[in-house]
Amino acid sequence: MNIFDNLKRFKAKEFPSQKEIDMTDPHLFKTLDEYAIDLGYPVHPSKAKGALARDYGNSGSRHYADGRLSTACDFFPDCSILRAFFMACHYFGGVGLYFDTHFRKRQWIMLHGDLRNHQRIWWRKNRIYYTVNTNADYWKLINLIKRESIG
């Protein structure tokens, strides 16, 4: 059975490649589908190579799938990024916000969601990574989202 037969919001053609799909834990697709349904807005998986799974690069990445399955996906929600972020924190253990990405030929904040079993939040701006470790970090991120949100 094809995993996409049971999904309501996603088709295989929306992801970077069949190879990356085959390298990904099927539970990720189910979680992403449930997230998109609950969010109530379109969610567009990144088509960039390695945005779903990769067998190269940092072996600590949740996208890394050499000897294991990827448990991560990068995507562009088509709604308020603050809403999408809060909802992502409910569905994914790891949540990253990327303020230096583009979609549909314009700047668009991208989310990363992964299935780790503990909460980890981070963001990237101007190719520099920041991790949320304290309440102050969390509020810094919320204020950045409010300032940087487009649309």
C-alpha cells in the first residue's frame, strides 16, 4: 500500500523525489498530514533537494537517512507563521524557523518539523542559527516572528 493513499493533504509529487520519500519514516507523512488538516491552511513541502531526506552531510540531522530513515521535513505554511509555528510545536518535537528562505519567488519563512521525542526549537536568520533555551529566547523568537512575518 502506498502511504499517500491514506493522506488527505499530500501527494508524492509535492515532495522533492521518490528517492527521498523512500528514505523517510512513513509516520512523518502521517504527522505532516494531521498537522496540515488541523492547521486548516495549505502546507507546501520544500522541493529543495534534501529537504525531506538525504544520505550526505551532517549525520546528526533528522533529515539524514544513511542507515536509518529521515524523520524531518521542511515546509512552507500558507498562513500566519505565528499560527503555523504554535501548531507545529504541538505536532513535532523539533521545530525550526528559517527566516532566510524563499518560496514562490519571494521571501517566505520556512518551517522544519521532525519527530524527535523531546521539544527543541530553533531559528535561522542570515545563515546564523539560534536555539531557544530560555524564556527570554522564546520571547525573542516570538517578537522576531511578529516583525518578520510577511502577509
